[in-house]
Amino acid sequence: MAKPSEHLIQLCRAAVEAERVATSEPYTEERWAPWLKAAETFQAAVTAEAAATETDRGKLEMAAKKAVLHPEPAGE
């Protein structure tokens, strides 16, 4: 499995948190703008890291999302 950097995991966390905030109330362009920017930043970082490490981009993205959305329990 691909191993995302801590930086990539932090960007993914930021995008997930921005999504939570954006979708907590009815849609407005202003409310969603930070989420869209965070998601764009994360996607660009995935592309750059995949190229730099010669890792499959899709696998790297999935590994980062798994680390954020489904973390391993501590001690395992």
C-alpha cells in the first residue's frame, strides 16, 4: 500500500474538516469556498507527491483518505 507523507495527511484532514463545516448548514458560495480550496490543495499535493515518489496517484490518495477517515487504533 502507498505511504502518504504526514504533510499529505494533514492536507486531507484540513479538507475533511472544511467539508464538515461547509455542509453543516445550507449551501452558500462563501461557506463552500474554503472547502473547495482545501480539496484543490489536497489534490494538487497528491499529484505532486505521487510524481515525486513514483507512486500510483490513486493509491496514494486512497491511503491518505484511509489514514484520516479510518485511522488504525493506537498501538497497532
